[in-house]
Amino acid sequence: MVLKRRTRDLLLWLRKIDMRKHSMIFLLFCLCRLTATAQQDPQFSQYMFNSLIINPAYAGYKEELNVSLLHRNQWVGLPGSPKSQTIIIDGAFFSNNNVGLGLSIINDKIGLQSQTAAYANYSYRVPMGENSRLAFGLALGVSKYSLNASGANIDDPNDPNFMNGNQNYMAPDGKFGIHFSNEKLYAGASVTNLISESLNYQRTGKDVIARQGKHFFLTAGYLANITENVKFKPSIMFREDTKGPTNLDLNAFFLFKDAVWVGASYRSGLNLWTKADMEATTFKKNAVVGMVEMYFAKNYRLGYAYDYSLSALGDYTNGTHEISLGFVINNNKKVTAMPTPRYF
């Protein structure tokens, strides 16, 4: 009943916004992302090249001081479509590099709502043999939720949800993860939005700020040598928020001469079990992704991904573009095309 009531309230709110037909279609689709009891975390296609976005145990994994920037423009051509940016800095510290520290900043905007979050990441790695490591990670931070109420065109000027103009709310947040790796494979598990529900939803403009629910991630990948200059890396990711469809990513990448990654991903929504809050007609975010990552100027990385929706949404969008830039600083080791042999 709570879900139906909140979904009804969102629909009533959407009906008050004076937007053209395509915008309304887009906002209705966004109900799948802004469900009544949970909101999907920002979605990224290049997460496998810096897993700190989803797993704090990845901090310091490459044993270099890394900086990574990313911008994602989702569903290009639809007003109010999601736009996300990240800044990540992480490195390994102390004599045996067993401690990873990192700072991650994530900004996400969709329609009238935006979220900016900053996390301090800590990981501790335990050797599991000569070339294997098991890492445990924790991230603590704060999220700022904003509603640009003054940007809505409404019929009722006395609507209490929009009378106070721009609205901002703060809440603490946390993540936890584990990550295992050796020279040939990796596996990880993590959970996000551990304490974000501490936000007082009774005072956030009568729930116009979407709830953040816990998200669970399972990842795994393997590296195979095809030839001396060609490597193949398949990987998989499950993402579960317990309210909507389970997201499954299937990824396949080739690495040429330790300098260029070329690959593709298939993203699908799965109904693995019955969920009381999810209706059968829930929108599935099926998509294919083409991706390339290049290492250049010794210690720089440039990446690009293009997502194409396989659902009905593809009729209203020009796809999704995502670009990333990474570089290594404070590198005292001998630099090659790829600074370290860390392929995951």
C-alpha cells in the first residue's frame, strides 16, 4: 500500500509539470528509477576500469596514486535526462602497500532532483599466497539531496511541495565491500547506501526527494592470454536493490599490446524472484554498450562508452555517452604504457 500511495503521489506531481510530450514520456520512464521506496544509484558503464565507484575495497588496488574523472550523459535528447560526474583519487600506502585510501565525489542530476555525495574510502589488503590478495573496504561520507522546486511549472501555486523554492537535505552515508584478486581473476561483493535512510523523509517536501535504498553488487572477471600481445577479459556484474529488477551486466574486452582495451557489454533487467513492490510491467533497462579505453603518454588513460537502449526508450533518445580520463601521479617506479600489471 505504501508503494502504491507513493507512486500515485509521484504521478500526481508529474501531471502538474507543464512539459512537452517527450519529456512526459521520459519522466514516466524515470518512475522505474525513482521508485517509491528506493532510487537506483547512478549507473556507469566504465565501472570495471575503476571499481571504487561501487566497491570501497578497491581503494589502492593498482598500488599507484590514481586520479580518475568521468562524465556520463544518459538518454541524450530527452529534457531532464540523467547526467552524472565522478572524481576519484586513490592510492596504496605504507611500506607493504597493504592500506588503500581514497576520496570519491559523485554528482548525479535527474529532472528537478540532484545528489552530490563525497566519501572517504579505506581498504586493508591481506595476502592470500604469493600473488593473491583479499581486501576489505569501508567508505563513509555525506550526501546532499537537492530539489529545484522553482524549476517546475505547476498549476497550483500553493502546492506545499514547491512553495519553498529550492530545497536541500543532508544525510550521512556508507559503503562496505570485499575484493579478491590474483593475476588471473577477481571477485567482489559490496553494498551501498548503508545509512542514507537516516534522511528524515517526513520533512523532505512530502517525499518529493526519492528514497535511497541499499544496493548490492556482485562482480567477477577473468583474464586469459590469447597471444603475446592480446588478452581477453570477460566479466559479470549483478546489481540488486531488492525493489526493482535485478540488473545483470555481461562484459567482454580485448586488450591489445597492454595499451588499448576494446569491448562491449550487455545490460539486462531480470526478475529472479517475486518482489512485492514490483509490478510485472516494470520497465527493463536493456541496453548494449560499446567501449574503448586507451593508455597514452605513459601514464594517462582515456575512455569512451556508448550505450544504446534496446527497449522502447530507444525511440526517444540518441543514446548515452560516457567519457573518462585517468592518470597516475607521484609515480616513482619505472613507467610503461600501462603503469602496473593490474588488469582488473
